[in-house]
Amino acid sequence: DVVLETRDVKKFYKMGSVTVQALRGVDVSLKSGEFVSIIGPSGSGKSTLLNLLGCLDRPTEGSVLLDGTDVSKMGERQLTDMRCKKIGYVFQKFYLLPFLTALENVELQARLAGVKDSRRRAEEALRLVGLDGRMGHMPKEMSGGEQQRVAIARALVKAPKLLLADEPTGNLDTATGSEVMRTLKKLNEQGLTILMVTHNPELAAQTDRIIRVKDGLIDGSLN
Ligand code: ADP
Ligand code: ADP
């Protein structure tokens, strides 16, 4: 079963009289339970592709199917609704609210997503990322790796179809980055579908499959 799929996706950016074609016909498909990474040089179209796959933007041409629904022609409100329900996001920066504890950060997300029993679900999510003992800590009392794992728990708490991670270790040293990577791999082994953008070939090599983006196209998608 396919979680996410693009069909001949093209994206143009218009700046006055100049048009840039950032994606020139991309077909990617992500199956349930896969851990896939996207790599490619700067300017290749990775961010554009990620924005489309993450339902943060729409393609100029072609379609994007999330969990069987074509999102490429949806209006802003519908698109927002889809991504709230189906996708969890993790970024290079943690974006934790500094005045809330780890548990409160995750619980707030659960409430915003309309998750029932939000406190208990937040505790479960924090347990899944190995932070049982840190629930009452403030972000500033935690290491970078722990903060990123809180951010992962926050993404997980609404039980998304897909976890989208944009440079999740970009702000971390190698050892801490590996710790976050181990957490992602563990979650994937438990069935979570993950799509990760990274500049780090060593991390990409640890995933099931690498999608290489080059000049707005996919460049051989198997590793
Ligand atoms: P984004 O995908 O967030 O738009 P870019 O891919 O455009 O960022 O990267 C911006 C610049 O920073 C590029 O020159 C890129 O090579 C560099 N860069 C960003 N993150 C890393 C990283 N983790 N390791 C090495 N270079 C990086
Ligand atoms: P990457 O993430 O691999 O660095 P991007 O998707 O950011 O690549 O960019 C792909 C191409 O599209 C580049 O030529 C970039 O300059 C252009 N581009 C990206 N975003 C915009 C935008 N908002 N407006 C105009 N051009 C853009």
C-alpha cells in the first residue's frame, strides 16, 4: 500500500518575467513502512519536492496523492487539514515552546490535532522516543538530541501516516545525530513510514532507499 505518490510533478516559480523550473517531471512513490531518504546538491529541487510531498505547497503540473487522495488541486484549508491529520513534521530546528515542559509541548500538539486523551497519548509518544524520565523537563534543561526527540514525539502524537524529517540531525553533532537516527530507525521498525531529507550520505545509506534529486529530476532511485 502506497502512502504517498507523485505523478509527473512539475513546479515552476515565476519571478516577474523570469520562470524557474524547479521540478521537471518527478515520479516518486512511498510505501507504508518504508524509510526513504532524499539527497541532492543545493539548488537541485529538494526543498521544492519536500514542500510538495509534505502538502505544504502544490505542484504547477502533475498530481500528489497522499493516502489515496489527490491533494494537488486542493484549496488552502483542505490542504492544511490533510497535513494536520496525516503528516508529522520534524525540522532541523526543534521549535519547542521554551516555557512548556517536554510533556506539555507534546500534549499541546495532541490537543491542537484534536487527539482524545491527549495527556496519555503525549506520555506514550515520549516513551516511544525513550524520554520517559524527562517528561517534566523544560527544553533548556535537555540536550539537543533530547530536544529533537521531544520534537519527534510531538510529530508522532497525532499518529500520522507519514513522518517527514527535513535535516533532522542538521543542528546536532555526529554522536547526537546518530542517537536521533537510532530513534528514527526504531520507530520505522515499529511500522512508521519516514521520509527524510539529508545532506549526510552516511545517514542516507542507513535508510531503505535513497531518492537522488538532480536538476529537478530523480536520478536513479535505488541504493
Ligand atoms: P534548504 O534545503 O533548507 O533550502 P539548502 O539545501 O538550500 O537548504 O542548503 C543551503 C546551503 O547550506 C547549501 O549550500 C547547502 O549545501 C548547505 N547545507 C545545509 N545543510 C547542510 C548540512 N547539514 N551539511 C552540509 N551543508 C549543508
Ligand atoms: P534545494 O532544496 O535542493 O536547494 P530548491 O528546491 O530550494 O533546491 O530550489 C530549486 C530551484 O528552484 C533553484 O533554482 C531555486 O533557486 C529555485 N527556487 C526555489 N524556491 C524558489 C522560489 N520561492 N522562488 C523562485 N525560485 C525558487
